Amino acid sequence: EVQLQASGGGLVQPGGFLRLSCAFSSGRHAIGWFRQAPGKEREVVSCIGANDGSTYYADSVEGRFTISSDNAKNTVYLSMHDLKPEDTAKYYCAAADMKYGCLGRLYEYWGQGTQVTVSS
């Protein structure tokens, strides 16, 4: 199966910046970033299509976060600007067998996640 590894999390102050990386084993897949805070439901943060470059952002992060990909490195990034305490969560990347777009399909493969904590 597809293996994924999320990295780049850490502790930052409000207004800070982090770039998360998602390295996956092979192939072209739609890649999604999800997050889950304690006591909260897991939510989609952003995703990017495998071939068409389409992207999606949750309303809570649009304008602050940017998703990008480096196909040669089999890596997808999530650049997070102007971080807020409510962004605190464990962030997971996942892959879906989807040719175009990045929504509407089950994300079958998941990484272990990386913790992001935003606190003063």
C-alpha cells in the first residue's frame, strides 16, 4: 500500500509560520491534509489533485495556508502563515486514488501525523 510520512510540525507563537511536508512512497495521488484537535471531529484542511493541480481549502484556513507539490520528490507541502491558536491540532496527510480533483473520494492511505501547537 501507499506509505505516507508527515513532518514539520512544532510549537510556534500566534502569527508564526510552519511548513509541513508529506512524503509518499510512489505514484500520482490526490493528497489531502486533515487535522484533529482533542475532542473535535477530524476535518479537511486542504487537498490537491494528482494531475490537474486543483486545490481546496477549508474556509478557516483559506488565505493563510497554501498547498503545493513537488512530483519529482513525491512530496506535498502545506505552508501555514499567520497561525492561530485554533490551528492547534495533529495534522495528517492522506492519499486517495483519484485522477482529477481531490474531493468526493475515500482517502484510503494515511500517515501517522505531526503535531502543530500554536501558543503564546
